[in-house]
Amino acid sequence: MISNASKMATDSPRSPSLWVPKTVVIRKITPEVENVATYHLAFTDADAAASYRFKPGQFNMLYMPGVGESAISISGDPESPELLDHTIRVAGNVTRGLTQLKPGDTLGLRGPFGSSWPMGQCVGRDVLLVTGGIGLPPLRPAIYQLLKRRQDFGNLHLLYGARSPDVLLHQNEFDDWKRSGLTIQKTVDRSVFGWKGNVGVVTLLLERLHSFDPSNTVLFCCGPEVMMRFVARTAFDRGLTAEQIWVSTERNMQCAVGLCGHCQLGPQFICKDGPVFRYDQIAPLLTVEGL
Amino acid sequence: MTLKEENHSEENLPATPHHEVFVAIDGFALLFDVLKSSGFQIVGPTIDQDAIVYDQIDSVDDLPKGWTDVQKPGLYRLNQRNDDKLFGYNVGPHSWKKYLFPPNVALSIGKKNEDGWEFQEAPDDPPKLAFLGVRACELAAIRIQDRVFVGGDYVDSTYQKRRQRILIIAVNCTQAAETCFCTSMDTGPRCTDGFDLALTELDDGFLVEASTPEGKAIVDQLITLEVTRKQQQSAELARQNAVDQIKKRMDTTEIRDLLMSNLEHARWDEVASRCLSCTNCTMVCPTCFCSSVEEVSDLAGENVERRRQWDSCFNLEFSYMNGGVVRDSTRSRYRQWMTHKLATWIDQFGTSGCVGCGRCISWCPVGIDLTEEVAAIRKDAP
């Protein structure tokens, strides 16, 4: 018996290379907080621009020739893909290299890749967005979509934690988001003079949160794995089940299409099966050290 | 389908799936000429550095005539046979994946001009290759890599292009190494499909079966004879000899759940105390597909190539992420390799990643045998 894959391997028309990036130009760079900036990118090729669409939670591979590629979540509005926002913290060679670039410079982009936040699940339900630090940008496209069709959803809450007040991201948009119907609570690990908000981990905000119906709520969480585990645990205490929780995971991604092996977590390729998973699909894997 | 029904359908008869002809040993050299005149470069077994490896070969003289391999955990040696068999060995350190999934290949090139970066596919025009001497376990390995590289949502075009330009001439094993366990993985030793031609070596020539029009076109140019009953019987005996010599077993019953429910088993610590994390098992494995991409730039940094190289889950930096390494112990890396190969591969690709070729056992410098590791974990299973 010759498997279907082998038939495809020998008979199918040749597939285009997955490895050739499209050229994008940096239109603008918005400094956010220390070591974090948003790069607003546009395709130089009109066809590429016209055909490109992404969903909230997906990522691109940004390529600095001579340095390498890095997987970066798209942080802008999915309905305005003509300018692609990537909010980037300096963490490695590529992200450090990007700080040397200026508007008008070009880079390579492959994407979009990966699974997305299940926006359909939010309709008619309360939505809790729980995140920390650089975990907010991957949720930002979801926030834009929720607020654009605000009437389709129940209560919308953003619970956002950061190390300190000066590294809270996208604060210049918070007033807009509040006016559009998102309640926002912030907390920081370390207070500074003048900070009048909460101090402590983000799960404290979830413990105290009112005005949501646990039986009719979805929770999206993006942050370090340990944070996501504690958020899920707190959510269980508040009456949610694992089937109501989605998390965005991270591993070393290189090919972004499940062919290089780097990002495996048990049976999952984080790049193509994730990064967004329903919690019950991934939870048992997150608790095994070194998996 | 029941066994009885199978016997009614001639196509599914395992014994002689295709019409066989006999090619005398004197006429075997003609195969090389026919392949070359059909536009193929021939790659096949030849001796290099005391091992039977796969390389470009030009004539029958390049084949390991009269040699065999002796294999045990952590051991591979060549011994002289007492006959002149051309394919009287099992498998060496190479596999055919080096031709389909090259160890180092250019993927894309970038050029900087006054408008900025421009990218295009790296030029890639692989030759038509005839694989000579592909074993049943290796046919299975190619089927598995087909699923990995072509069978999913994303198709690897470098693999696909090479895959579409090969002719596969399989050889049925007539003996087995101590490290062979294809019968446990249901991949051999008989070549049943996935080839253009399959040979069974006898003392004075080969039984040849063609299973594709391309294979048939090659056979039609050879000097062939009808197969005698005696030759048929000799071939059956020789192929049965390989089955009988396989002593190694791996019990694959519920193996996915067995391994994934034992991720904290003490055996992982025990095997980690022996494993050198050297990556040999992944390099010799005919299905391992992990790779990394690196940048190759000119001095000005204006002409840049991206090259993909084989990598291994045993390398520390393989799981590097944001200033840390996910699998920072040999225990976690051996566990990743073995659970991926035997368990999560099934989730991902609907097949085991292991074909039972035994290479990882022979080429492990400390002789770790994954069949023993599975057995040790199974022993403690409820």
C-alpha cells in the first residue's frame, strides 16, 4: 500500500518554497517602554499587501538578513493589515539588530503563521483577557476586534500585570479602550512613588474580579508559562473550566511550519498547532519540566 | 479485510506482488549503463573508512562485493564473506535521507540594492538519482519522511523536488544484523511497495521485480530470463533467512500511551547517566528531520544566503528560547528523542518514527538500545 503522502510526494505539482520572505519596509517605529518598540511594517509588493490577512494571536517571522529570523506576534488591527504592527522587546540577536534600523529600512517577513484566539467563542459571553508584560501585544488584535463589535459580547475585562508601572505597554490607548467598553485593571510587582494602582501578581485581580458569569465566560491568557498556570488555577477557583481558557505558548520557532522540530512540546508543534491552545489541550504538557 | 479475503485478491498477495524475472550476475553491469543512459546518477553502497556507506557509484566494482557488516550495540565492523555477494550486508551509518533531505542546503538568498532587500528562492536543480540497494526498512523511512515533508499542510519544496527525481531500486535482505528489528515495526524485511524495482540476490544473479512503469522501462533494457521454480525457491529461502535471523524485538503495544504516561519514570535518569548526548543516533536515523537555519553572508553583508543544516534534539541550544534552554539535561533530551520517535510521532504523522533499522543502536558510542529502554519502562507498567 502506497501512502497518500508518498503519492503526493511523487505526483503532486511542485510547491512554492516556504522559505522566501517578502520584503517589508519600516514605515514608523513607536518607542513604547524601555527596550520595547512597535515596528509598523508595510509590504513593498502590491500583490503581497493585497493578499495578506492575519487573525488575532498569529505571528510573523521577521527576518534581518545576515542576523536571522525571529517569531513576533502581530500586535495591530486585523482589519488594517496594510500596516502591520509588531511590538518587540529586545531579547536576542534579531530583536537587538532591529533596534539599529530606522524608518525606510527594509526587512524580510514570512507569515502569518499559527493558530489564533478563538474570537467566535466570545460571542454572547463575558471575556477575560489576562496578561503580563510583553504578553499584551499578542492580545491587542483581539481587543480591537472585540471593541469593534462591542455589542456582540458580554462584559470585557483586561487584567494586566507588569514588573513596574513604567513598563506597562500601550497605556496611551487605555482610555480609548475604556470608552469603547473594556474595563481595565492594572497591577505591578513593584510600586513606585505616585503609583495608586494595585500591587501584586495578576492572579490577585482575577481573584477579586466581579461582574462576569463564570458559566458563560471565556478567558484568554498570554504571559510566561508559570503565570499562565497560576491564572488557570485561579480561574478554576472562580468556576471556569479548562475548556473556557485559551493560552498562547512560546518555544524556539525557526521554520514556523512544523518542519524543523525546534518548537515541539510533546505532540504539539507550537508554531503550527499553536501558539494559541485551549488549555485542556496543553495543560498536562506544561507541568512536565524540560518536555 | 480478513486474511481469507486478502488471498482472493491477487494484488494483495505478499509473496510475489509483481512479476519477477531473472538477471544473471554477468548481466548486472548492464543495469548501470541503462540507468546512466536513462539520465540517472547512481548512488549506492560502497566502502569508505571501514564502513558501507551510500555514495555516487559508477559500476559494479564500486559495490561492497564479498563484504558484510557485523553489528551490535555500540559496534559496527566489516567482515569478509565467504562468497561474492554484492548486497550481503544490512545497513550502515548512512541513510537515503541525505539525498532527499540534504544535510546542508541553501533555502533562500537575499540581495541588498538601493531599494532595500530583495529575496528569492536559492537556485536548486538536483540531479535525477537512482538509489541502488534500498532496504525495506529504508523504504519505510522514505514513506515516513514523505509524510513529514509533503504529507501535511506545509510542503517542503526542497524535499519534494528531490523526491520527484529519484528511481528506487530496492534490495530484499537475505540476512539480518543483531541490531535489526524491522519485524517488530512491521516494516520488513521484505520489500513490498514504494520502489520502482526490487532485487533479491541469489548466488548467480538477481530476481528482479518492477512495480512501476519507470521500473519496467529499466528492466525491459536488461537481459532477462524467466524465473525457474528452483530460483524462486532459493529466493524465498534467502528472504526467509533474514526473517529467521531477526532476534531483537520491541513490543509496540499501546506504546504511545505507555511512554507518555511515564514521562517521570526513573529509567530516564538511568539512561541519561549513560547517554553522552552526542547526537549520533539522530544523525544516523533515517527519519530524524530536525534542522536549523543559519545565515551565510558576504563581507559587505549585502548578499546573504540562508542555509538549512541537520540539527539534533540532543544539542543543548536546540531548545534555546529567550535567554534559557528548555531541555537543559541529558535526561530531558533523551526523553524528547525517544518519546518523539516512538510516541508523539504517531500523534503528529499517524505513524511511528521508528523503522527498526537498528542504526541508533549500532552507532551509539555507549551502546544504548532503545528496545531495552522501552522494555525497562514497560516492565514497570501496570
